[in-house]
Amino acid sequence: MKSNLRARLTAEFLGTALLVATVIGSGIMAERLAQGNVALALLANTIATGAVLVALLLAFGPISGAHINPWFRW
């Protein structure tokens, strides 16, 4: 069942906004927790961003087609 345009646009907007907030927030969190260890900061940032991206794709994918990541196919 296809969702209407408003629902798809809202899902895309929310997904993108939450992903941007996650990348920024996880970067700040990683810097504070790693205490100068760049490798640990990158690892923490990557894990947090990847986990939220998967959650967003699973949550908004059926509504919008998951265009947050255009290479992801259902």
C-alpha cells in the first residue's frame, strides 16, 4: 500500500533530521568519552550512527521507501 505524498515527505524529513542529530550528538559524545583517543572516538561514533541508521531505515522505510540511504533496497 502506497502512502500519500505528505506522509512520505514527513518520514523523509524526520529520518534525515534524526540522522543529522545523531551524527552530531554521537560525535560530541565520542569526543567526551574517548578523552583524546581518536580511534576510540571514531569507533563509538561509527557504532552509534550505524545503529540509528538501521533503526531509521526499519522505521521509516515502509512509509517513504527508505531514501535516507538510496542504495538500501527492501
